[in-house]
Amino acid sequence: MNSMRTRSITRRLIVSVVLTQLVLTAAVVALATYLTKSQLRTSFDAALHGRAMAVAALVRFSEDEKPRLIFDSRLVPPPLDGEHPDQYEILGPDGHLIVRSAGWLGDVVPNPDGRSYWTEQAHGHEFRVVRLQNIPVLDQEGPDATNSSTITVSYAASTEEPRERAWAVGIFTCLGSFLLLGIATATTVWAVRRGLSPLSQLADRAGMVTPKDWALHAPDEAHATAELAPLTRAMDSMLATLQQAFTSQRDFVANAAHELKTPIAVLKSTLQLALQRPRTADEYRVQLRDALDDVERLETLSHSMLRLARAEQLHTTKRRDDCPIVDLAASCEESAERWRAVAAAKSVKIRLRFSSSPKVRAEPEDIELVCNNLLDNAIRYSPNGGEVIVSVSQGNGEARIEVHDSGPGISSAELQNIFERFHRGDASRSRETGGYGLGLAIAKAMIEAYGGTIAAKSSEGNGTTFGVCLPFAA
């Protein structure tokens, strides 16, 4: 048989949490890098705009007879990147060149895509360019002062420094995030293992359960953990049920062996006695008749045991929907007619009281067996001249049978055990009159197999009533 591959819940939880944290960490790093880059770009553009305005302020009119726009390069602001000089170009109102830096980028397409900021590749580096149009000349002493002459300023600066800063922020964020991820992973591993330790302890305690010790002895943490408390209670209930079934099965085997021992011993003694010396045919006939009586007792016991086993098997194999519909009143009436002769021998009357005729789903012979066992028990315990009352009624979605006898009643201590296998309410009774104590056990197993219940109520001196409830036929 192929062995099933085991899977660790702890490993799966840890892997799931770590993968989730890893995805979140990557998302945080990416988002932080993007936001940092955006903020640096915005700050860089603002600084670029300020430099362009500062350069525009250095344009003035000359003091010649015919004033013209000139550029004062003495106050040019320092470059944004010390290793890569800033570049600028200023055009007059008619588009003529006023000034251009020594390393200007070359022919720059004005405002590509209509944007004021864009990037250009020049001299092996990337530059950020801003172009400001219609900037008024600040010198108000020129001939066109009243006309407010305007200029166009293009300013470019290397983006290497903000790009390096963005990379530095991204690397720092990544290292910090993965450091926190390592701490979180270690904490997660500890927390998951610590959180699942009650489950491991519960499994160890469950492995210690044996037929000699059915107690689970679950750890206190298992009872205190919300997720494990229902499982712990279910395991306690299951083990209690198994212990009861195991004990019942063991007692059944012991009782069956005890019940079989006596008739077998009697049969053996009868046959040994018959073989001790030669006998006449009549004497052998008497001995064989006694042996046959013992065999009949064994047969009765074996049939009862087989019926009980069949009744208990119905719990797992029988589907009530597949059973025929049975009229309870008719079944009880049939059984009563069959037992009238036995009752008459003890001068016991059987009275029938049917207020309705409910239908249930069950095998007819099973219902008949239950009725026979209840009537047998009632007649057996009723005194001479007594009365047995059989009632059939319905209500609350159930069909009910009640069998009441006029016997001496059953004590409360005995009432708890009357449905046990091989239990006899009167230990002094002989097997000829008392049976083997399986009739009520068979009736209980049959009724429960069909989803019903059976109970008894009694008070000493007032007889005993057996009540059977079965669900209505759908």
C-alpha cells in the first residue's frame, strides 16, 4: 500500500506568512522607491525652475545708443551637480540668441509633447530640461520698458545626482525592509510553533490512549484555545463512546460465554451419562430428549444473539427511506393475537387501545419482533389474572406505542439497566421462565436503528410501561 505523503501544518503556515510578508515587503520597497523618485523629481524640477528664473534675471539692456539685450554671466548660480555643469540658453523676443552656455545640449526640440519639462541625452549623460517662455525682462530702463520685452529661457541640469539619491533611498529601504522581514519571519516561526504546540501536545496525549486507559488527559492549553477546545471536547466524547462500546462488547462476549457454558455443560453431562453403561432404547430416548432440550436452549440463545447483531448492524447499513411503510396499529394487533394464548394460560388479559393508526418506515418483521418482545416481557411479569394494555397513538411528528403491565414494577436502580444485554431484573428466575435477558436489548437496538427511542417508566407495585417513539413515514 502506498504511504501517504505527510504535510506539516507548521511549515505551510510559516511559508504562507513569510511569502505574504515578502510580497508586502517588495510592494513597500517599490512604493517607497517610486514615491521617493517622484518627490526627488518634483524637488529637482522646482530647483531647475528656480535656476532658470535666476538666469533669466541676469538679462538686461545694454547702455549703448541702441540698447540691446545682454547677459551678465558674473552672477550665474552654481550648478546643481558639481561634476556636471548646468546648461542654459536664452533667446530674445524675436528668437535671436542672447546667450548659450559652453556645453549646451545642441539642437533641442522645443517643448516635445507640449511639456515644459523633459529629459535629453547629451555628452553621455541624462539632463533634465525646463523651458520657460514669455519671461519678462526685469530691467525696466530699456527703450521697451513700457512694452515689457520677453525672453525664452531653456535650462538643463544633470539628473545623475537625484538618480543616485533615489537609488540610495531604494537600497536603504530595501535593506531596512528585509531586515524587518527577517525579524518578522523569526517572530512568525516562534509564534506559529508556540501557537501550535497545544495541538502537538494533544496529538501526543491522544497517542497514549490505550484499552486500559481511555482518558485523553488533554493539556490545559488545548481546553483554553478557542480553536482546539471543540476538537478536545469531541475527542473526549468520542473516547467515552468508544470506551462504552468496548466495555459493552467485552461484557457481551463474557456474558455470552457464561450463558453458553451452562447449557453446553448440561448437554455434555447428559451425553456422558448416557454413555456410562449400556441402556435400553427407551432410556436412550429419554437421554436424547433431554439433550435435544439443551440444544433447543442453545439454538434460542444463538438466534437471540444473531438478532441483536443484526439490529445493531442496521445503524450503519440500513436506510430508512428504502424501507416499506408499516401500519403500527395493525402490527401491534397481530402480535397481540399471537400472544393471547400464552396470556390466557396465566389468565392475563390483553387490551388494545388505538386512538389512531400511524404509519412508519421499517421492516415489518422488525416491528413485529419489537412488539413480541415487549408483550413477552409484559405477560411474563404480570401476575395471574393481571392485565396488559397496548396503546397506539401519534403526535408531534411521532408514532407512539405503549405497553403497560400490571406486574410488581421495577425499582429505579434496576430501571437504568433493563436494556442492557443479558440483564435480568430478577436474578433468581430460571432460564426456563426468565429467558436470556436479550429481548429488551434487541428491541432497543431495532428501534434506534430506525431513528426512534424506547424508554421505560415504573414504580414498584404499579406495573411498568414501555414507550416506543418512531418518526412518521415521509
